[in-house]
Amino acid sequence: MSTESITTSADLRTQSTSPLQATPRGRSTSELDIPRSTTGQIIADSLLAHGVDTVFGIPGVHTYELTDALQRAGDSMTFIPTRHEQGAGYMAYGYAKSTGKPGVYAVVPGPGMLNSSGALCTAYGAGAPVMCLTGNVMSDLIGQGRGQVHELPDQLATMRGLTKWAARIEHPNAAADTMAEAFKQMRTGRVRPVAVETPWDVFGMSVPAQNVTPVPNQDPPKPDPLAVERAAEILRHARNPLIWVGGGALDAGESVLELAELLQAPVTSFRSGKGIVSEKLPYGMSFAAAHKGWKDVDVLIGIGTRLEMPYLHWRWTPPGLKVIRIDIDPSEMVRLPPDLGIVSDSDLGARALVKQLTGVMRSKRPTRVDEFVKQKKAARNAFDAIQPQVDYLSSIRKVLPDDGIFVEEVSQVGFAARYAFPVYEPRSYISCGYQETLGFGFNTALGVKVANPDRPVVSVCGDGGFLFGIQELATAVQHRINVVTIVFNNNAYGNVRRDQLENFDGCVAGAELENPDFVRLSESFGANAYRVSTPADLESALSSALSTQAPAVIEVPVERGSEASPWPFIQPPPPDNS
């Protein structure tokens, strides 16, 4: 299409700043009456067609046309403006991680996109379907180094280094196809974030209106029958199998439990897989409980997991251990080669194993339920020594309903929660994955609550992490995002301080903090605020905060350095006989 046939939405309003604007010439009145869509409108239509009803972000001059299109979608689309691009990215992450649906945010290019990059890293590491929509400088100035506002040397290359896939919309005629490919990339194979940029001037260009249709979901690869048969043969002879699940198995709970019952095998996870099999059941157990039987495990079944805990944190595997992996990402079979790999969706793979085993197992295995119950009780008794974290976590668990959502943080309580906070449903424990992103928790919890308005959401933070995003309390109050945030205030980056004391001759550098009065500060935003000093008081305050249906902050002062180290259960020493 020639430049003369391109108009911007600003043209339609008789005002424009686009350098590519062209005055319509040689067209009849009927041609001018043809409905037209801007690139921004096509992007918004594509979001709606793919089931997106919420976008987080901050409007800016580069993306005005997109923001306008989102607003004009009316009740079909909610645009939630945040107070920082980091908040927008993490809210989209929380929305995605707690639902499995796309979490979308829109920010200006350059510093705006870079401010959100921590959230993209988190989404990449934790396997969340997050989409970043951003702008760029004017089309003819990209890569020219002219110093236009928010210019980066090569923004697209930067985004490609942070996401699974990134692309640029060069023209409104390419907008629908580019957005369709973005959704396809985000949802196909291993789920990870994507990014789409649009030059400043292209957002407002228009073309004759077009119907935007969603790209259909692609079926995952079916399990190789031969691989399933060989895996079943290994499992048929297994004496003490262990099933390890991760974020890739969040939708495979029923089939995983069926496999566990068939094999009489416990099911455990590190972070993202918590709740896939409820810890109320004998088969669902924390990794601290699973570690008590680790030295006797003869077959490890990894389903939708990187197996980070046993290979990176436990750092010891039983002699002769056989490993079976079910993962949709074939590169995982190269990164950590198993004895038998099944490249498939977690649910399909687990169901195929159940079907094959049912056909070849000669008799039902004796129940190990009592054994598992004792193993879990022994672990619980052991990590009761991690105080005061475990007692506070127990108070939260008493108050939070089974379907309530717990959002952890990189903190002393957050680390302990990974093994000491029982989880009963999938997607009800939200983690940051291997990025260990300090400050992700509170902002993420806001996105979780937007996606799950009828479920209680509790965010657990340290004082340092909470201050990374405290400005989003304004967003929570303005939009009535009723998250309850518990801030454990030890006036320190607690883990850093402990490491420095233990490993650098007691020299502490930059780890001790002077903090504001969190209660008064929270109240200044318009949030409810409490201060408690015991687990019993926390239980009472949390009950009150959840019943009030308003954003709330509960501060729990903790004496600096008084927390027991949570690490002995995350990085335990190898067994004595190793």
C-alpha cells in the first residue's frame, strides 16, 4: 500500500502528529465512508478474539492509539493503569500464573519496556503466558541513533533475549497476523512470554476494517507408544518410585494422582507444582517430607519439571537411580538426559502411563498410605524448628480457605513456605520460579486478585521486597484490588545479612535497613493496616482483613537476625552413607 493510501486515526479526528500522514486524494466519498481500523484497534480486537479481557499498563505518547482502542472496547476490556511499569509486568504475570490464561500488559518503549523486564524474566523462568505490548520510535528512525525519545539501540533484539518470541508490527495489514503468531508462540509447546512492538507512527495508521479471528489451539504432541511401553516396564519393577511435578503439570492433577495411586508413589514438588496433588491426601507431600525417603528411591518420575531441587539443591542422587521424564519441551531431554523421555503434554503423558501400566501390572500394589502419613508427620515435626516462620505460616494456613491463593516472596518466610505451607489446589501457590526475583510478590498478588476476584489472596513479603513495589498500593486502592499483604519486617535483607555474617567475618554491607512506619504509610494510601507481634494476633488480624473486602497491609515486626535459617531443608546435606 502506498503512503497516499495510509491514514491515521488522528486523521479521522482531523488532527495528527504522524510524519507518515497523507491527505486523502483521488478518492470518492463512498471510499472515505468505508469503516477503517487502526493498528491499535486491530491489536485490541485480536486481544478480545483470543479471550483477553484485562490489560495492565501505563499510557504514554508512543502508545496512545493502543490505549484509546482498549478504552473504546468498553465493558469487554478492562485497562488497569499502574504506578510503575514493573507493577504492570508483574500484575500480568500474576494474572497468567494463577489462571493459565494470557496476562497482558502495555508500556511505552525504551525505559518503560526495560522497567518491566524483570517480570518478563520471571515469566520466562516460571513458564507463564505473559504478553508485553510496547511501542518504538518512528518507523524511519529505528536503528538510526537519532536520540528520539525512549530510543534503544535495538529494542527488538533486547526483547528477543528476554522472551520466547518477539516481533514488530510494521504495518496495520500485518497486525492481525503478528498478534495471532504471538498467541500461537505463547501457547504452543513450552509456555513462555512473548513481546510485540509497534512503531509510534504505525499504531495510528488505518486500513479498511477487517475481521480478526483467533488462532486455534494446537494439539500437543502425543506420547510415543514405544517410549510409554519402555517407561511402564521400568515402573513395573520399581520398588520405591517418586513422582516429581512442576509448573508444566498444573493441569494434570487427576492423571498424576491416578498414577500415584497405581504405583503407590508419593508426589512432591519444589515451588510451581505445589497443590497439583493436594497435601491433604497421603500422596501429596512437601519436598522436605520427600527427602526423608530420597536415599531409597529407585525410580524418579519427573512430570513437567526441570527437576531443579533434586539435582541442584539436594546435590546427591541414590545409586542406580533411573529417571523417567514427561515434558513438552524436547530440549529438556538434552539438558538433563533421562533413562526414558516422553515428549508430550504432562496430562497426556501421565494418562498414557496409567493406561499402559494398568494393562501390564499383574496385581494391585499394597497400600503405602500409612507409610506416607508417617513420613509427612516426621517432616512436619522436623521443620517446626524453623521459627518464628513456621508458626506464622501455620496461622495463615488456618485462616486462608483451601482455595485461597498464597503468593510467596524472596524472604525468610517465603523460603520456609516452600516446604512448611501446605497447599491443597493447583495454582493456589504462586512462586517466582528460578529467577528468585526480589520484590515480585506484592505486585504479582494484585494481578492474581484481579484474575480471581472471588478468591482470597494473601501476599507474604519481607520489608525489603515490599518496598520494591509499595507504590502499587495506590493502584490497589484506586481499583479496589483487595489483596491482604503481610509484611515481615526485620529491617534487613535477611538472607544477605546472614550470609555476610557467616561468610565474611561478620562484616555486614548494605543489608541492614531503616524502614518507614508501614502501618501509617499504608493508611496514607487509603489501605487498611494492622500491626501484630504474635502468630495468634496474625490469625485474628488476617481474619479481619479478609472479611473487610478492602486492600490491607499487616506488619509483623521481627527482631533482626532472630529467624532460624530456612536453608537446611532446601539444601540438606547428603545422607551419611553416601
